[in-house]
Amino acid sequence: MIDLVAKKLFLTRGKGVHEDRLTSFEYALREAGIAGTNLVLISSIFPPKAKLVSKNEGLAEIKPGQILFTIYSKNQTNEPHRMCAASVGLARPKDSSRYGYLSEYESFGQTASQAGDYAEDVAAQMLASSLGIPFDVDKNWDEKRQQWSISGQIYNTHNITQAARGDKDGRWTTVFAAAVLLI
């Protein structure tokens, strides 16, 4: 049996603008540094004992044509000035032998900070529920973060987010954010 549990993971993001929708996506992938690869979208688990590495370290390990397992978020608009965002949130448990969570989130009308906080919140909620940490979904992000912090079981939450306003001339604008797993 082949062991496909990722040992490393890196975060990346990009934005692309072009008259053609698909080319706009390609440009976003180029800016993210992963355009020359084959992306496989997977579900949202941060593997146990995986190390979060820098984008530069991660990009140095990939080759053109490589199949990359990714958790990614993409959003597109051709409406002039329309704000769009794509975000991936992550939450890791203090015990690195346990798995964590990643979440994908796309929105219109939100800033990068708003979309990133939401994606991070979703990942943390999934992790908290898997660890049996009680939380009140109606509390705001800061109150939940304090509650999780008190539990001592959540080590870290983070997000990678790309937001942009739609091109003023109505060309396709794509925003892209991803967690890339390295086997």
C-alpha cells in the first residue's frame, strides 16, 4: 500500500485578470507559483505530524507536471469593482499526532481580513468539535478564540486569503488561495 500522508504543507495565493475566464484562473495560479502542476482538490484535513513550511520552501520541492493534492478556494467576477475573496483557514491541535482541519471559503463584498477570519473560524470550529471542546456558535470570533485558548487543545489557527476588486473594464478577475500538501 502506498503511504500518501503528507509530511509538509504550504500556503499560497494569487490573483489573475484577463478577458477569458480560464486564462484569468491560469494567471492566478501563476502568481501562486503552482501553474505548471496538476491540482487535485481534496477534503480538508491537516495531516497528523505534518509541518507547515514557507511558500518558498514548498515551491522548491515541486516539479512541472507534478500532481499536487490541494485544498483550495477560488472566486471569480467580471463585474467591475465587485469585491471578491478566496480563503483557506487552518486549525492545528496542540497534540501534533492528531489531525487538524482546513476550510475553504469564497465570498463577495468582504475584505481579505473578513473572509480570512471567517475561514479560520470554520476550521477552528471543526477542530474544536472533533476534540470535544464546547463552544457557542453564536459568540464572535474573539470570544470563541478565548474559549478555545482556555481549553489548551488548539495550538494554532491561521488563514491564507486573496481578495480583489473586479477589473474596472469588466475583464475576469480570479482570486485563489490554497494549502498544498507535499507527500
